[in-house]
Amino acid sequence: MRVLIFFLTFTFVYLNKSELPEGFIRLNDIDSTIIIDLKYNTQLNFTGKIVRGYRSNSAILSEDASTALINAQKDFNKLGYSLIVFDAYRPQSAVDFFFEWSKDLNDTINKSFYYPNISKSQLFDLGYIAKKSGHSRGSTVDVSLVDMSTNTQIDMGSEYDFFGIQSSTFYSKISDLQKNNRMILYNIMINNGFKNYSKEWWHFTLENEPFQEYFDFLVD
């Protein structure tokens, strides 16, 4: 009986997602082909923890950014690729979580993978994380590409959220294949109305963002 009650309670919570603010949408509600893999909803991120504010693997974006991303997906599909989304809208509470994490200099569980050559104390000063994030305005995405013929991510020369010069979009000391892969991603995203953050090959923001305020509703 106890197991049955727990199951019913869990199902009820799952089916009653929070209502989104006007102008926002869950990406997979309008395009199920885009792969969603929110790293901050798992422990597979630079903090080694599930990040505050993330309660599901649901990519939320402004309606304008969603439309632009779907158009980009169509262009990638023509080349045999699919977008994979690592992060979309990010609650301000998650950004605050990153700031709190940064103050504990002894917590470096994932340093060797995500920032092996940078001191944790430098991550804010070097612009890899910030007290305010464009993600919280709802029109920024972190993305890469999956080869649909093999269902594997293509080689971009550095991992997502790797904090170092190797992640700069136009970093020169990578292979020609890796450079070409980055340019495929870059060019199609730019052609569909996004701009890139030059320190991160995966980070794109809609040029004409519909919102300038920072939001703090849950990702669920």
C-alpha cells in the first residue's frame, strides 16, 4: 500500500508541470526531433551536482528563440545532423547556485575534466560563469550536433562546458575536422538569427531577444 501511494503522488506531480510565463514554451512540445540533454539536471556538469532550479530534462525557451532554433534544426537535418541542447532557459536560482559553489574552493570534484588548467577562483574573472546569465532571459542555448547516421555527437575539439581557451569558437590548435564541425554549427546558427559567445563554441543567443529581464521560474 505504501508503494502504491508513493507512485500515485509522483505521477501527479509529474503531470502537473508549472505554467510557464507568457512568451515561453517547452521546446519539445513543438519539435520532438531536437535532442534534449540538460547537463544541469544531472550530476554530469562542472559542479558535480544537480543544479538548483532544474527538476526535469525540459528545454524551455522564449517562443521567438524556439522558432529560430527549429528553423536551424531543419537546416542541420539537411546535412544529416540534429541539434542536441545542453542548456536553454536557466533560472536565476541556478546562477546563484553557481556563485555559491564557486566560493567553496575545496569543492573541486570535477576540476580535472572541466577546468584542469584554471583555478576555480578565476572562473568568474575569466568570464566562464557570471552572477547574471543571458540564459535567464530565455533566448540563449548551449548546443552541439549529433550525426544522425551514427547517433553520436560530432567532434568539436573540446567538451561542453570545458573552461579553457580550447573552447573558444575560433581556437586554431585543433584539427581541420574539428574546425569544420564548429563552423557548421556556427554558420547555421548565425544564419538563423543567433549570435555566438566567442569563448564558448556551444553558446548562442538570439539576436533580437524578446525579454531583457532575468527570470527565476523552475525548469520542470
